Amino acid sequence: MADWGIPNWLDAGSYGNTTQWSENRWRWEFTRRREDCRKDFLTYKDQTRSALEEGRADEVKGSPDAHSPRLLRPDEPGFVAEVPECYEKYGLNNLPNPAIGNQPFYVILFRKRAVKRVMFPEDGIEAGFFGATDAVIVFDLNSPLSDQLEAARGLLERAQSKRIGRLLQSKRYPSKWLTYLRVLDARESGASLGKIAGSGVLAGRRQELQAARDVLKQAEALCFKWPN
């Protein structure tokens, strides 16, 4: 089994000073525990390194006196593999080594959820561009935006309530994130739900299998869908 740099789940201190972690670090910790993330890195790390070496050789050949920073190895913090559709899959431009939690901040800058596209009258509407759950609102740029934005919020809330039956809220529970990581790591180490439930990791929750099962499910969901 590969060593993915996972701390000892029974010892909260082995995770380091999590109170100092940025949101990007938290998100990276969940992302790097994904199996597809690990497989993608292993698949593309060597060819990325080879491409960098070839580029460095061409650079030196073109300018023999040039001095460039040392190329990072795949097992070093800051190295990123060029993975196809990385941005769409993980929200990152390139993929750092999932075995390293403490990555430089600039390689774990996750994208924020944003508007897909701003449509102007001269652009027209592309067939098939808008999905079944998308909504498009046209703003008048010759009028103040504050009133329009307030009205747009009301329109969208009414539309969402009518279509889905309720307003969807972003659920963020950062106080639980360390517990989630420990439960994920417990399962990766082979711990049963019973052992997790009886370990005290669930922080005050009932020591029952269902409680451990619920927390595990919530933790696994956070690996794939980060609340923005």
C-alpha cells in the first residue's frame, strides 16, 4: 500500500495545528484523500517531470548562461502534475502530490463557485449552452445595479422554491472538519465502524454504529463536494 501521508487518526495532535489551516488547506486535505486524485497523480507525475526536464534542456540550449530554479521532484511540496481536466475535476489548475498535506499556498488555490458566463445581446444564445437547472437574468447596465441585484435575488429565490420545493443553503461546519478527516483516515487504516464509534473521535456523539456511519458518509461527501 502506498504511503499517502495520512496521520494517526487516534491522535488529534498528529494532524498539526489545524486552527491555523486556511480553507484551501482544509479543502486540499479532503481532496487528497480521494482515490481518483491519487491515481491521477501517479498516472501523470512522471510525464510531467519529463516534460519539465525537456523544457529545461531546450532553455539551456537556447541560452547556456541562463540560471533557472531547480526543478522540483514529484515527492517534494510544490510539484504539480499536469492532469487533463484537473480544473473541472478538482478545482485546481494542476495536481499537487496527494501524499503531502502541507503544500505551498499557491498550488492549492481552489476556484470559487462563480457565474458560468455573462451573456450580452450581441453574443446571442448558443444552443445547448444552458442546462435544465440554469437560470439567466438580464441586467440593464444603464441603470444602478444595487436595485437590480436585490430584485434578481428575489426572483431566483422564488424560482428555486418553486422548482425544488425549498431554498438551498450552503452547509459549512468547519468545527467538524478535523473529526471528518480522522474518520476518513480511520477507515483507510482498516478500522471498523465499531472501533471508530468507541474511540472517542466522534467528539460527544453517541457511541453507536449509526453515528459513525453518518459521520463517515458526511466526510466522504465533503471530499467530492466542497461547500462554497
